[in-house]
Amino acid sequence: MTKTEEEQNEALQQLSKELGDLKINLETEYLKQFLIARSWNVKAAKEQLENTLSWRKENNVDLHPVATEDNKLPLLYPVRGFSCLPDGNLEAHPDISSAVLRIYRWMGGSCLHKTDNDGCPVYIERLGYHAAKEIAKYSTSEEVSHYHTGCNEFLHRVIMKDCSKKAGKHINRETVIFDCTGMGWHQFHMPALYYIKAISDTDQKYYPETLNKLYLVNAPSAFVMVWRVVKGWLDPGTIDKIQILGKDYKEVLLKQIPAENLPSFLGGQCTCSHISGGCVPSQILKNIPIMESNSDNENVSTAYSTTIMEKGKTDEHIRGPAFFQESK
Ligand SMILES: [Zn+2]
């Protein structure tokens, strides 16, 4: 059901009015995310927004530290090609919790890798190489959720702002490529699937309309069966943005992403030969050394150590940019 521009503006004004004092720091583009997610139903959008703001407050999400070039906090995942901070990898730095290192050890590889033709950051995950059983065995659902929130806050407070500046327009969406190469039935491990469900629930509830495109490439034909299950967890609006592709994906990806920004293993020209791990570092694929957590890495469920998490509450420098910008 599409709305005319006039109807959209009306809904936006109505939502701003109903929010009253809550509106103060919220950008118009942020309000729109909730309206689009709730099909421009003002009452439903307001409810979701209020729930999001309560969740952020209860969990101190606004105070979560994020890495910037200025505060030199270690990265929670690898980044390539942004001007706000140098290319880097996740390292076993003492400020990183052992939880993050335990999760990352068994991930097939991930990277926030350059931008697409819309100016959106591209996140690549080698889903097919995830050691699902080990992730579920060596980490808890709470640890995975905290890690995911830390990555989300960094993405929205640091990377999206960088992309917005570069594109000269508001960017709040991410393009995602899940590479299924290597995928087998061992991936469909129930406890691991519950973790995926928990993080996709969080994203839909508290980070609505932040997906630009999602490509599942090298998908095994059996995946179609599992897709029927996963589809049930997603909003109809989300399903439209998703493409599940087998081996013939290169042209589709190159329509969305310039060849120089797309890794060569996905049909592009990028190799990131200047940095360890290339475009997408992976301990499973052994293109970076195995990182064991040691006694320096505190055993807490948060992404950063307690000291860093506490510093975020009082030190704006450690906390990084605000999630919301002042409304004009
Ligand atoms: Zn690259």
C-alpha cells in the first residue's frame, strides 16, 4: 500500500506532534524509519519508537562506546574503505571482551567493506563457513546480542554518518551480502538458529528500516527449504529487499556495487592486499592467524571491557558520536 507524498508528510507531522517533548533530538529521517516499518500507521510507529527509546535507555545503548579515529578504541569487526577511520581488523586487544573473541573465532568471516551505488555501506559475511555448533557451544545468546548491539551502534553512529557526508544525503541503510559457499547441514544447528532469530528480532524492533539490500549468494538449492522457515520471522517489507541467488549472482551484485568495491571472490576487482586477511578476514579460512582470548580479555558478556563500558557513561570521547542528531 503506497502513500502519496502528501499523506506521508501528514503522517510525519502527526507523529512529531504526538511525540511532544520526545521529538526533541530525533531527526525526521529517523521518524520516517518507524513510519515506513509500520506502513505509515502513526499509532503503531509511535508505539514502536517509544519501545525503542525505552530499550535504548534501559540498556544504556546511547552510552555504548564506539571506535573512532579519535578515541582509538579497538574495532569490533573489520572495516575497509571509509574516510572516518583507517582500515583495520578485530584484534585481541585487552579492551575487547573474551566473549567477542570467542564468537569471532568461529565466524566464517565478516567485514564492513566499502559502499554500494546508493552510498550505503556493504557488510559481507561468509555465512557458509560459520561453525554454528562451536558458536553456540562457546558463547551465550546474551553475549551474541551484546556483540551485535556494539556492532550496530558503531555502524549507525560512525559509519552511516561518514557515508552520509560522502553521499551528501542521509544514509541509514546497509547492504548485506551473505556468502553461502561452504554451507552444509551442520549450519542448521537449532541453538545457533535461535541466536540468529534473537538478533534479527532486535534489528526489526529497535533498528527498523535499516536494510538497503540483502543478497544471499552461492545459496545451496536446499536453502529454499530453510528460507521458508526464516521468511516467517521477517516483515513483508523486508522480504522484498532480499535476493537469494545460486551461482549466477555476479551480474546482480555488480549492478548494485562498483567492481572496485566488490571483493574479487564475489566477482569484483577488490583484493584489499594492503591489509591482513584481505577483503574479508577469516580464522576458519586461515587468512588471518587464530586469535585466542587470554587473561587480558575480561570475561564479560559486553563487547568491551567493564572499564571501557563504564567510561562510555561519563566520557563523550569514548562514547563517540550521538545516535541522534539535533533536529533543526
Ligand atoms: Zn577489498
